[in-house]
Amino acid sequence: MAQWSDPRVTGTQSSLAGVGARAGDAAFDAGLRSHMLKVYNYMASGVLLTGIVAMLFAQTELAQNLMLNPSLMSWVIILSPLAVVMVMSFGQGKFSAATLQAMFWGFAVLMGLSMARIFMMFTGESIAQTFFATSAAFAGLSLWAYTTKKDMSGWGSFLVMGMVGLIVASIVNIFVGSDTLGWVISSAGVLIFAGLTAYDTQRIKNEYFYLQGPEMIGKAAVMAALTLYLDFINMFQFLLSFLGNRE
């Protein structure tokens, strides 16, 4: 007869269940760390590619001409990264992980072309200083968001509203040309994208729980890298308005 009330049997079963649960948690944690590492590798590689392309393109005669004589081609270069982001965002369900990855590298190159003007406007030393300052801030914020138990899900709507306000204010300032408004926009931009860095990091971490299969995980890694890339680049550009020394 089975010993259902035998404490040795019950204790053994409980121990095995506990080990199974811990093994499951360990496997999940290892998968999460691998996923986040892939996201950060994609993101960092994209930023590096953008910087190299921007630096090299800024030294060409074509970039100098486009900077001095804005034309239709100038607007194509400026707006093409936005077009790629929209295609990736709305079409991620249809594209394979490999296609999204190729589009991400293409986006990074186009961003490099559009950001070449930075190397013509600011000194290399100030660009490097701002880049390292942004990297330190990004790493600190992302690490904090990954490890904290604080729930940031409520930040999303507030940060999106802040972004909308930032876009509207930037458009207004194109016509107004106010230095004071420009300073306010840059200050708000740094704070908003610092908040988005933390919010997006935690969101990406939490979303991993719902991912199933290598293809879905691969797609999610690319799109997460794109999100963090945009947070980093925007924070860098707003910081540059404070820390950058013009040529």
C-alpha cells in the first residue's frame, strides 16, 4: 500500500518540487540575461556603426555641400531613418528576425548619414566627452531599472505626453528661434529620455516572460535594441546642446 502519510515520502516530494522550481527559475534567469545581453550588443553595435558612418561622411565633399546647400536629398537623408523605424514597427509581425536585423543595421547607417552634421558643427573633443557622459548615464539608468523592484509601468503615459510636448515645442522654436525655449527643450529632452531609458529597460525585461520560441525572441531583441538605441541617441543629442563646443 502506498505510504501517502509517510513524512519521508512527503519531504522527498517537496524537495524535488523545490529543486524543480529553482531549476526553472535558474533557466529563466539565464535566458533573460542572454536576451538582455543580445539586446545591449545590438544596441551598442548600432550606435558604434552610426558614429563611424557619421564621422566618415562628415569629411566628404558631398556632406559639406548638403550642409551648406539644403536640398531634397538633404531631407531624404534626414527623414529616411524615421521611415525605416515606422516600417520596422508596423511590419515586425510580417518580417523575420533576420530581416529586422538587416533593417536595423541599415537604419544605423542612415542615422550616421543624417548625424554627420554634428561632426561639422561641434569639436571632436566635445562630441567624445558628451558621448562618454551619455554612455555613463545610460548604463547607470539601465542597470538601475534592471535591478530595482520599483514598478515603472505608470511612467509610460507621462513620458509619451512629454515627448509629444517636446516635439510641439521644437516645431514652435523653429519659427520663434528663442534661445531660452531652446534651453528648456534641451533640458526637458535629457530628462524625458533618461526616464525612457529606465522605463524601456524594465519593460523589455518584463516582456521576456511572454516570449515564446527563438524566432519571437530574436525579433524582440532587435526591436528592443532599436528602442534603447533611440533613447541613447536622443539623450546624446540633447546633452550635446549643453556640453558641445561649436567649431
